[in-house]
Amino acid sequence: MSYSFTPEQEQIREAVLRLCARFDEHYWLDRDTTGEFPEDFCRALSDEGWIGVAMSEQYGGSGLGTTEAAIVVQAISESGAAASGVSAVALGLFGVNPMIEFGTEEQKREFLPRIIRRDDIACFGVTEPDAGLDTTRLKTRAVRDGNNYKIYGQKIWTSTAQVANKIMLIARTTPENETEKPIDGLSLFYTDLNRDYADVQLIEKMGRKCVDSNSVFFDGMPVPAEHLIGEEGKGFRYLLSGLNAERILVAAGLVGLGRVALKRATDYANERVVFGRPIGMNQSIQHPLAANWAQLEAANLMVFKAASLYDKGEPCGAEANAAKYLAGEAAFETCTNAVTTHGGLGYAKEYHVERYLREVLIHRLAPISPQLILCYLAERVLGLPKSY
């Protein structure tokens, strides 16, 4: 099986890289300093049709697959936009999969074109302070009130809520003690982020400053019943349906991030002269970077194997999770080595590698930790007993 790109896919990669070249390292350094949201970058991607690359043409998308979306995400990250560039457009690119899969035709006609055109900016309300990765234990409630639901509770790490006017939100519509399984009774909504009832509080954080993360407190936020996605009580299952695509696209972005860090490290190793010779002549510099190249290429093969399986409708849970694991580990090691290759200057913002290291750390934790991926692979692939 070959994972080389077709001429059309190569054209996609080249076109995205060409667009991203307009937003160079100085642009992202400035955004990392000021925290200004990169809306002009997002608009440029939208205007050229990349936000809807994997959405149906009848809703204004390009009708391509997860493979092409992965190419777009990887090119964005590899351009130097890194996790900031990917996160700024993530929900539009792949976060609305539950609506595509389970939304009504009316919902898709109303909402998807506006997301693709960036007439609407959406955020994703899933994680809660006391639940973490145990999404089945969510406590945010959606209480039915006539033709509306009312939302009560708190979400955390909700990205882009400072600039969003829409939210995809999961909340409990049936108390956990009244369900057979914890995954039951959770419902998914796509609706207005009504700030009269939602208090959005910025979280100051380590990296990705220009893409805000927030705590959101809901006090009876009204949601029309027609904004429910699919059936009441099945929202968690709808989220699960999109996890493989999310794993693949996050992994593609991580490979891109590792590649740009590796390029900066190798360029510096060729240029920096110490004791009359470029430091790249030293095997203590060469070998870690060469190993990083091999690790990134291996991860990339798994990314596009998983994407190929996904687009063919074949099982790909193991491959998608393995891709995220391998890409996360490879990118982390590469970004670390990029900083140490630069020596003391690796700590200076003007060389950019310290930003890459701060941003790659996000995906050591989210959307799933490497330890939980290993638990999944041990149980589902190797047949070992469940450990948690």
C-alpha cells in the first residue's frame, strides 16, 4: 500500500504552504507576544476554501476526505504557524463532524455554510474541571423547559470562546443515576453562545497565547430544542464517532510542527560555528536530529495509513490512536532537541524554537494523553485486560 500523495494532493499541500507564507514567523511571534487572535489568517484560509475541505459540496465545502484535511493541517503547522495556526481553525476543519454525521438536513444547511465561510465562529464545550478525560462523568446540565433547554454548569479549556458566537456543547439531560451506563443521558447541542447567560473567563497559559482558552460558566443559557444534534441522550456516542478523525488530524499537525522545528535546528547546526567548525559536524548534534527525522517520518506513515483507512470506511481506531501517540512523542523529542541544538539562544523568542516547544506540550496532554492511548492499544490490539 502506497501513502505517497497524488498530484492533486501535492497541489493542495503547495497551495496551503503558499498561503501560509504570507503569515511568516514574525507574524506568529507577534501574535504570541500580544495574544491577538489570528483572524486575518483564518479568513485567508476560509476565502481560499480550506476550512471546508472535508465537507460536502452541497454545503459549500470541497467534498474531499480526511486525507486531504490532514494535508491541510500538516501544511499549516509545518509553515511555522504550529499549534496556534491549527487550533485557530480546528473546529471548522474537523470539530463539527458530529453535526455532519448526525445533524438534520435543516441543521446542516443552516450551520455548515456559515462555518465554512467563517460567518460564524464556533467553540467546543466538552471538558470540565472535575471530569478531565473521563467525559462520561460530565456534570453540566441541560434542563428541558418547554421548547428550550437551559444550560447550567461549567466548561474549561474551551478554545476560541473569546471570539466565538457559537458553541458545540455536551451536557447531561438525564441524571447519571437514572441511566444504565454513564455514557447514556448526555446530549449534544450546537447553538448560540449567549453571553447574557454564559460568563467566559480567559485562562492565562503557557503557550498558544493568540488562541484563547477559557472557563465558561453557564447560568440557565437557553438553547432551542431544534439545536439538539441527533437524539437526546446519545451525545457522547456522537462525539466518539469523530474521535478517529480528530486523532488523525491532531497527529498530522504534530508531524508538521516537528518538521518545522527540525528544519530550524538543522539550519542552525549548519550555520553555527564553534571551535572553527559548524556544530552540525558533531555527532552529538547530528544523531539526535537524524533520529528525530526518522521518528517523524514513521509517525507520518501511520498518520496517512489511518487517514486512508478512515476515508475508505474501514476500522482505524488502532491506527488513529497510534498515529497520535507516535506523532506526539516524535514532535516533543524534536522540539526539545531543536531548543538544545540552539544552546542558550534556544531560549530566545526570536529563534522561535522555544515557542514550538511550548506549543507541542499541549498535545502531551490533550485531547488524550499518551498513557491512555497505550491503555487503548494494549486492550484493543494486544488483548490485555483493561487497566483503568
